[in-house]
Amino acid sequence: MKQNNLSYKMYLVTDLFEGTEEELLAKVEKALEGGVTLVQLREKEADGKEFYERALRLKQLLDRFHVPLIINDRVDIALAVGAFGVHVGQDDLPLKVVRSLVGDMIVGVSVRTVQEAKKAVEDGADYIGVGAVFPTSTKLDAKGITKEELTEITGSVRIPAVAIGGITAGNIEKLNGTGIRGAAVVSAILKSQDPKKAAEELNEKLNIQ
């Protein structure tokens, strides 16, 4: 698979950014300098044309740093811009359908139970996003899972698991020892005055080999 040498350690999600596109790209660039290893473009409000154009610009930036682009939900956008992968939730297109459309592109799926994690593997997922692991302002309806549940989920599958939800420099160390391969971060980087420093601090505190 394409993901052989892929690092999920510092997984930036561009969700609910309130600035301009230029400001977003500038923050992402600083975050990349700080060690972000993967970027997911999540655009819940954008129309197709806007999403496509933003994805193209972001991919051009990421290509300079040799960092993969993951598109949230929109398989068509992922295919159109030649993204590295696509990430879907439990209420999006069925994973088997997504896999049939994208071929060897990596596919991630959001889960919050062992059952959902195992089903994701059966249906062809390359990695899972598990959460919310802490209370989060970006998904107010997200139900939290405990550290014990997170550890149980990561131990139930052989594909990489990425923790998501409310992760900050103040709590990321609580994820050490749970078996995750990375942490998906939104506000802790994008709302920071110094995204490079924020990414460096998060990277330093997350103990993943």
C-alpha cells in the first residue's frame, strides 16, 4: 500500500478556521516547519468549487514539504486534486464504496468503538481516527471515550489508530501508552499565535516511536 512509510504522528486537521485562505496557508506552513506530518482538509461549509480550489492550493504547499494531503468526506475532491488519501465518518459513503472508487489511495475512517474499528478493517480502511478523546470545541456533539476505551480500540486492530478530539499541549501526554500512532490536532495549532512552536511542543510531548 501507499502508506508504507507514512507518519501519522502529528496529524493537522484544518477545521473551522475563521481567517482568510492566505492566513490558513500561512499557519499550515508554519505548522509544517514545526513537524506536522499529515494534513487533512476539512471544509464542511465550502461549496465544491471553493473546496477544490482550496485543496489545490493546500496540496501545492504540502508538496513542497513532502507531506501528504488527506481530504475529509469528499471523494470527488480527493480524486480531482490527486490527494494522498480520503477520510470518512460513520455517516458518509460506505467504506467499501469509497475503497472501490479510490483504488490504492489511503482511506481513513472515524470510529469510537471496537466494533466500528474492526468493521473499518474488514471494509478496507488503512487507518482509523478514534475519538473524541477529550472535550472539543470543533465537534460539540462528539461523545468522549476514555483512555481505557482508546487503548482497547487500538489493541483490537493492526492498522494505525490516530486519536482526535480536544488534544492540546496540556493533555497530549495522557495519550502516551495507548497504542496510538498519532494525534489529530485542530485548535491547538491553528488557533496558536505561533503554529510552528505549537507543533514542536505537541511533537515533543507525544511519545511515539
